[in-house]
Amino acid sequence: MHTKHFVLVIFLFSTLILPVYSHANNSCSLEMFGNDTGAHWACATQFALQSNWFPSPIAGLFSYLIWNGFDGFWQNGAVLEPMTNFMAYTNSTRYISVIRSSYRQLYSLLEAYGPYPSFDDMGWYGLSYARIYEVLGDQEFLQSSLDIFNWCWQTGWDTTGSCYGGFWFDNNVNAKQTITNVEMFQLAAKLLRHTKDKTILKKLNQIYEFIIKTKIVNETTYLLSDGIFLENCTTTYNYGPTYNNGVFIGGLVEVYKITNNKTYLDLAQKIARATIAYSTNKTTGIFTEYCDPNCDDDGIMFKGIFVRNLRYLMDALTDQATRDEFQTFLEFNVKAITEINMCEKIPICKCNITFKDGPPYYNVSGPVFSPDWNGPFTYGAPMQQTSALDLFVSSIKPDTKCNGKMCSYDPYYPPPQPLTCGSKPCPAPEVCCEYSPYTSYTCCTTGQKCIKGLFI
């Protein structure tokens, strides 16, 4: 998940030279959402995400939908879930064409980088596609989600029985990371709920057994370790990354929906409270990733993934007091990042906004956010914008409904153009590399080399 290996397949959007800056965002208003603050901020943040970073100017090189500046293949899959949740929580269809155009069959996703993507990278697409099916009912997304899970199981599950099984991180079969296993746990539960396929039930139980028997969930603190040591099957005792906890919470909620067994919901609440306590800045009271303020481009998105899954838990709760407790937590962080970690200067060009692959198709817009929710604002990029979007979307109150013509806002994007390495598409200093087995292309990042069709 942490390596940027992109397949470059065929398309390029119109060539642009300089970004055009615009402060106006007339497609969002507080009144549209019945004065729900979270929904309004989510709308404005999504508008800026799409205006500033979608699509990438070299989007057509890739076998999947891509934003301008995401560090990895996985992030382009993970961003689809809050986009879909915004539609679900506001009863709107904003950017529905973007969501639907993200559909890919398994083969196209496997082309993302060679020899094939890590299993957790694929998991983000599986989860997002399952969620898109839940909201839109498009059967092809459910099928692709199922295909992703089946491929990951057949290719990535350790059948030797070592350390109770578990998913390998990637084809190197030398690591078992928590995120892969909690993703597949949640995905299996979702697919079981939607397909009623009893063969998935057995696999779901095996994944759960791996997580519990290896003690990835600390029985005292209820925090999740980031992985296990293969030599003795014990945990790494690294409890920092919040997305591990969040995705497992989402999986427990799914199992609760299947079984109606509140034991799973109780465990999810304990993990949620433990994570919030552990990852809240003791001085500011703001939710803070273990690596803030120096997270890499992967870690920047972790906080958003946690609150995304916290919302799934909140929606399953029958205890209003507990739901209110988590809602207060979300709203506190919404208030914090809009006050100390946001840039919406006039003109917006005064904000430090990065465009890694070239200038955007539409006018640049705000608000934009930086990685550390404690502030101050430093620079805008799609990773932290997505994390903020997740927070705002998750804070939207139940029964919020969008009203007005802008609830179906769905702007046009031009069709892409064919492109190969011969077109010299990669931003400097990256080098374009053609590789097998798909006759595909990638941009080698700094430190990588293209040798005999392989990037290393």
C-alpha cells in the first residue's frame, strides 16, 4: 500500500498550462442542508477536492479513476467511500457520475502495478464498491467487490496455518499487517450480508479467529496492534495507526448487523473510546494521528478513515447517549479544523495548494485543509482534503436532506486521450516505465528505477 506503482493505461485530459484560481463556490449553501453545519462543510470540501484535484491531468495513463496528487493507488479507491457516504447522508446525488465512472472489473485493478497490487490496496476498492452498491444499488459494483475479495482470499490468505492463517500484506509473503486483515474482515461481513453466500461465512470466521488469537486487539487497552511478528506470532505493540481500529470497528458493526449479537457492538464501542482517548491531543483535545505533524502521504488519510467507520458504529447504536457522545467528539473536531487548520483566503491563490501532476481542469477553489488537525494550515493536497471530507461527512446529523437543484450537481469532465511513455507524461523528475505482464506503464518515483521493464 505504501508504494506508488501506478499502471498507466490510456487516457489524458486536455493539456493545461497554469491553474486558474477562483474563490466562488456557489454550488453549496448552509440552507441546502437545513442548516446542518457538517453537511455544508462536507459539500464545500468535496467541491474543492473535485475542482482542485480531479481528474489528474495524466489520468488516462492509469487503469483506474485517479485524482491529481494522491500518493498511491489505494487512495484513489478509499476516497470513493466518503464521496458515496455524502450522497447517502444527505439524500443527494452530487458527483454521481464520478462515483459511477469509478467502476472497474478485477482485471483493470490488478493492472495498477506489477506483478499485482498489495492485498490491502485492493481491499479499499472492495469496501468502496460494496458501499456504492449499498447506496446506488448498481449490481456491477457488488460483483466487482466480490471478485476482489475472492481474488485476495485465493492469492493472499496463508493456507499453511502458520500464526492461525491471516492475509499476507503482498506477494512477497513476508508480512502480515493488521490493515489487510481488518479490511477483509469488514469486506467479508458486508458481502455475506448482501449475498447470503455461506462460503463467505467460513472465511469470515477464519479472519476473525486470526485477529483474536494473535491478540491484535489488546485485551486490556482495546487498541489494535499494527501487525504481528512472523517468527513467534506475537503482536508488534505498535498501536498508533488509527485506521486499523476504525476499519475493525466497521467490520464489527457489519457482523452485528448479520447476527444481532450486541457483543460485537460492545467491542466496537470499547475500541472506539480507546482510540479516541489514545489519539486525542492532551493539550488541544483534537484528534491526532500518531505521526502528526509529520505523517507521510499514507498516514495523512488515517484519521478520516477512523471517523468514517465511527459513523457506521453510531448509526448502529440504539443508545442515544452513546451516539451523542461520539457526535460531540466529531463536532468538536469539525469546529477545530475549520478554525485553525483551514485556508479560504481571497483570492484562494494565497493558499499553498499543490498540484503534483499539473494544473487542474476547473478553477481552483477553497476551502482547503492541511494534514494536522491541530493546525496551523501549511499546504493543501488531496490526502488531507479527503481526511477532512471524511470528518465532515461523518458529522452530518441523521435525517439531513439536501434541497434544491444543486443537490444533483454533477459537472462535466472531458473524455481522456490515449497516452503511452512515448508521450512523456510523467511529471519531473519521474521517469515513465513500460512493464509486463500487461504492457502497462508507470511513473517511477524518486528512488525507483526502470530496469528491463521492471520498476524497483
